[in-house]
Amino acid sequence: MATLNITYNGMSSDVPLELDGPVSDVDVRRIAVEVVRSGGVPGLHLAHLREDAFNLYVVDRFRGPRGEDRIYLRPKVPFGA
């Protein structure tokens, strides 16, 4: 079980995902578009979200305190390195 956190338009929400194995950044972005369009993201349902809405987003991956996978999909920020 993994958790995908999507930040879009100033809102952020967690979505539980069943993944069979590692997924690429491209797949994470595609999955995010599908779950947002379908209403699977609490507080964030955009049925007409563009296919490329997350193309310039950053995908970060971390392990949670109990070893669970956490994937963050977030906009790039104009600061930091």
C-alpha cells in the first residue's frame, strides 16, 4: 500500500494506492490525472483536468514511519536547489 499526496491549485490531499511494484514518475502523473478526474481525491474533483496538468510537477518519494511508501506530487518551487 502506498499513499499519493497530490498538491494542486493550493489544495493537498492523500490518496491510498495499491501498487504492484515501483512506478515511474510518468505513471505517477498519469495516475494522478485519472484519480482527480474520477473524484477519487477528497476535496479535489476536476472532471475535465487536462492530460498534461502534472507534466511539470515534481515527484518525491519517501518512506513513512512504519515503512509505507509515500509519494508526493507537487508543483516546482522557484527557490531551493
